[in-house]
Amino acid sequence: MSKIFKLLPKQFIPYLLIAFLFSCGDPLAGLPGGSRDTPADGRERARKNLEEGKGISLGKALGGGKTTYEFSSSNPMWRATFDVIDFMPLVTVDYSGGMIITDWYTDANTTDESLKFTIRFLSNEIRSDSLKIIIHKKSCNTKGENCIVKKISSPKLEQTIRADIIKKATLLVKGTKKKKK
């Protein structure tokens, strides 16, 4: 008997053991999802899974196939904001989150003060309450050290930016309507 094992390659023994174990039948057949209770047809499997509460149907959840897409290039408020603040470098632009954050902007006349804007879109409608504008001011000494950053509430500056964005958005909508006619 030992001569037989010496003749057989060592790799052949695991295959022989697996063949012996599976010769008695499907070992997975008794388990849930085994071959006995799983239909062969894909549609039957899906129906059975839905009946058992194992799956979901997205037909009604997605609006019955009626999906509307709105991209940043079709949103006049978004486009108008970029036109108004085009002179400022941008740090974060998140259309899906509805937020634009600029980098620090220093005017050529004032080298010790910088401004940073955060513009949040609360709605796509062209209204004054659709935008939330937050302005931060960074003041440094003449050497550029000891900088102080604080949120400023300048209603005049915020209203100017908001009014410019709304005017530009209105003009973009009117221009789009003229092109369609």
C-alpha cells in the first residue's frame, strides 16, 4: 500500500480527496441558497427574493424612469456666481453640495488685508434668499506675521455681491430664453 502512495504524485491526493467528498452529492444543497431551493431562471430567482424580502425594486423609487438631470452649466445662479467672482482664486467648488469657497484675495492697494468668500446655494431659484454669503477677513502686520482671521459682517459688501449675482443670473436666463425663441 505504501508503494502506491509513493507512485502517486503528492498533488494528486487532494484532488482525489475532493472527488471522494463530492461523489456523495452536493454538500451545499442543504444550506440556505443551496442548489435545491434556488431556481435556475434569473427572473424566478428575483421574484423569489422579492417575495422573501431579500431584494428591492427600484422602479417606483426612481420615479418610474422619469429622471431629470441638472448640471452646473445649466444653473444660472451657479454660472452667475462664477462670472461675478472670476477675479478670485478658488479653493473648493462643490456643485452637489452647493458651495464655493475662494482663496484669500489681496487687492493691490492693500497688502496687509485679505478677503475670503464662502458662498452657499440654498436654492436654485433666482432670489436673494437663495444665497448665503460669508466673508472672512485676514489682517496681518506689515511683515506678514501675526495674522488675525475673523468673520466680518459687512451687509453692504454681502448685498453688493448678492445683487451682482442675481442681476447676472437674471440676464443669463433672459439670454437663454431669447436663444430658444
